[in-house]
Amino acid sequence: MIGKDVPQPKLTDDKEEYMRWKSEVTLRFPSLMLSDITYGNERLRDMFKIDELKDQMEAPSLLWGRITAHFTKGDGVNHDYILRDVVNHELKPGQTVDAYVKRSEELVRRLREATGNLEEWEHASILLSNSQQVFREVTEQNTLWCRKNERRTLTRAEVTRRLRQAEQARSQVDGLQAALPVQRAAQTVNFVNKAAGK
């Protein structure tokens, strides 16, 4: 078959004819040659700009320069990655709510600059859901709230207020729990002293 013209089956728009054509083509030609037959080598050379890059393939630094020039044509920011960072930014134990919200707002600002769109209610919802590890009760209350109210009415300021209240309540409880062992120790000493004094 090499060097000879092989008659190709005629392709039509009919589905049954296409199936027959496909089976005949794969029987007559090996799979590796199908791209040359169906697309043509010249089309691939044009599509991949092989002739333009051929000289630069010998020198990797020139090829690297050509590749980086292609990818830095735009502003160089992919908003999908920033959106991923916004969605994955979680409140960690020990982190303050203010630091968490500030970092999240910075990511949203960068997302909007990169022409990514995130509405305020979406940002507020992300802030709440990503604080679940630290403030589970707040996120559960939000789930109940969303059942009764329109989620789009949720604001970032309201979410920040809820998170700050939960943080303040937790710090008060932690302060009381830290004071309890000291009070118990003092009560034990007083009890022992009273018992010894009798």
C-alpha cells in the first residue's frame, strides 16, 4: 500500500453510511495514519505553527521565551484560581474572625479585579460555611435561617456580626472555664484549712 493511491470510501451525512465508512477506513488504514488521511499533515502543521517554532526548538531558551510570551499576553491572572482560593479559605481554630474576614475580602477584591464575579450574598454564604470547623452552631443556625428566608438577602456585614458574636461568646466561655480550676483549687485549700483548724 505504500506509495500507491488507495481509494477512500465516500463519506455521506447519513448515519448508517458513516458507520460503514468508519469501519472501512479503519480496515484499510492503520490507526496511526488516520490523522494524515482525515486531517492532512499540512493542516496540523498550520494549526500547531510547526514551521514558526522549528528554529526555536533547537534553542530551549528561545522556545521558553515564545511560550511565556504567549501566556503573558493577557493580564496573567486566572480568576478560576482566585475563586478556588476564596472557596477554600477556611476559618482555622485560633484564628480571629477579623483576620479571617479581612483575608477573605482581599481574595474577593482580587477576584473582582480579575473580572471574576462574586455577589455579596455568595461571599457571605462562603464566609459562613467556611467557618463550620470553628463555629458549627452558627452554620447550623444559618442553615435553618436559609430555609425560612431568601438566601440572597444575606449580607457580608450580617455574617461578620454573627461570627464576631460567636467568637466573643466563645472567648467568654473559655475565660470562665479557665477561672474554674483556680476557684476549685482555692475552695479545696479553704476546705483543708478549715478541716485542719478543727
